Amino acid sequence: MSLSIDFYFDFSSPYSYIAANRLEGFDARNGKTLTWRPILIGAIFKLLNNPPQTELRQDYMMRDAKRTASFHRMPLNWPSRFPVNPLAACRAFYWLYEDKPDVAIQIALALLKAYWVTDHDISDADYVLDLGERFGIDREYLQEGLNDQTVKDKLRQTTEVAYQRGVFGVPWVFVGDEPFWGQDRLDQMERWVQISGWKY
């Protein structure tokens, strides 16, 4: 039986933006299925009683995220609103993912780019609906998804499961029960997938 591979990310995380772009095409490269699981990392921070973001820490993160994106030849412009509430983005993703996973992933990548490159407010449900239309998703259909209780429960439950599994930051990938935190562990994670891990 092949191990599940779960990618936890938050739309308001610059490192999730970098990781998502690096993981595009993962399935084709490795012959394995990567399951995308957006979560609300802010909710996990509250459960962990994490201290608020300090100015010193945010200044470093802004510099490091830009440097890291540049290293991977990706554009990244720090948004004018940070962080944002990604509820609408997450709900749109889960509404689409079960039946149209490829479209959901492409919309997720577009939402990440909209926030981290072109400074769009992805907390605005109307913007999420507009973007969905550009991918051929009926506006009323997607609006139904944003208000669907099953979708709301899915996001809450996925965030709770991530916390229970030990997730304390994003991006985070589990290969089975093997945890990899941070976009800087993706090469190691892919190698782990390719050779079925190693002893340590």
C-alpha cells in the first residue's frame, strides 16, 4: 500500500506560496499523488499559544521570503495587507477539490500568486468568485460552495487534524507519518518519496 502524501499550507504564508509552486507537477515527477490541504495556521497558533508576530521577526521574514523566492526564480512582492483571512480561498478550494482536483490546484496557485505577487485581497469573496470565473467555474455554483456547511466543516476538521498530527507551521508535508516542515525540506521530502525513505 502506498503512503499518503499530504501538503498542508496557508494562503497567507509566503513560504506556502513558494512551496506550492515548487510542488506543482509533483505527481507527474514521482508517480505519486500529493493531496493538497489548505488550513488556517492562525487557528493552530492560537491553540499553541504562540506569541504575536514581532516587528523584528516580520522584518526578517519579509527579507528571507523575498530572497528565497528569488533563489527559486519566483516573483514575490510583500502584500499591502498581511496577513489576510483566507477563509474564502480555502472554502473555494475544498468545494472544487473532490470533483475537479486539477482545477482546484490551479485556482489555489492563482490565488497564491494574486496575493503574493499582484497584491490582490484574497480575503474578499467577490475576488475569489471573479477568479473562479476566469477558470470557467460558474459564479453561483462557487458561491454555493463558499456558504456550504460541509465545506466549512471540512476546513475546520482539516485544520484540527493538522494540529493533532503535530503541525505547528506551514508549509508542512507528511509522507505517511514522516513530517517535513518548511519549503526548504521539499527536496529531501521528494527524495524520501522516491526511495521510500532511509534510516536515521
